[in-house]
Amino acid sequence: MNGGTGKDLAINDLARVIESYGPDEAAVEEKMGVEPEQVTDLKALMGDSSDNIKGVAGIGPKTAAEMIKKFGAIEEIYKNLDQLSPAIAKKMTDGYEEAVRSKHLVTIVCDVPITLNLEACKISDYDQKGAIALFEELGFKSLIKKLPTEMRPSPQIGLF
């Protein structure tokens, strides 16, 4: 599902993800004030506390969305600082490094080389008591009820 580069998630890929798992493009724009492919820039500017993304200090969702609508991506905003109010331009200048770091953190990389044998991932016979003890120790109590209760026919090598 990758049509973009390692640094940028392609527009169509992001739109497909959003359509598959949640609101349509119009709903994203209505809720966030930007198009789906601009969400990474929005979050990089305004931050996202749920993902521990700082963003640019003093730039909130409204200001971030307005700049993105006017200029597009963060990179274009920085090319046009002279068109911003002095106060916003100063915040953007002071927050340049955090903006770049934040955009890097919120960008989904889709071209990661992964070699995966799905057959090797199938759950088979496992140490259920050991798994429960480990989950309790790690505080994963809500996951315990999701563990398979039936044993699978073929033995699995060293999961627990």
C-alpha cells in the first residue's frame, strides 16, 4: 500500500487507510480543518499529546490548519515566514527544530523491508499458565481473557 517515499505517506495511501478504518475524507476535513494527506503536518505543528508529539510551542489547531490550508506542507510554510504575522513567524522560527522532529515522528513509513513468514506466526500449543503469569506480571490483565483457551495441534517453538 505504498505509493510514497520513505519519508512521506502518499496521499492516496492515507486516504485509503482513513476510508477503511474511519471517517471519510470530508469528515476528516470537517473535524481537523485539513485534508487527510495534511494530517501529519497538522499534528507536527500543533502537537499531539496522546503520541507525545510536542509540535511548535504556541501553535494550536486553528492556526496550524490555517497555515496548512494557505501554504500546504510545513516545508512550504517555512519558505513563506515573511507572509505570517510577526508573532506567528517568531513562534515558527523558534520552533523549527521541533516542527521537523515532530513531522518525522508523525509520518508513517510504509516502505520498511519486512520479511515475514505468516505460517511461523500461527499460534499452536503454548504454555497458557506461563503466558497468564507473564501478562499479570506486566499488567496486561485485560489481555488475559483474549488468550486462546483451546490448544492447537502442532507444537510451537519457544513462545513462552
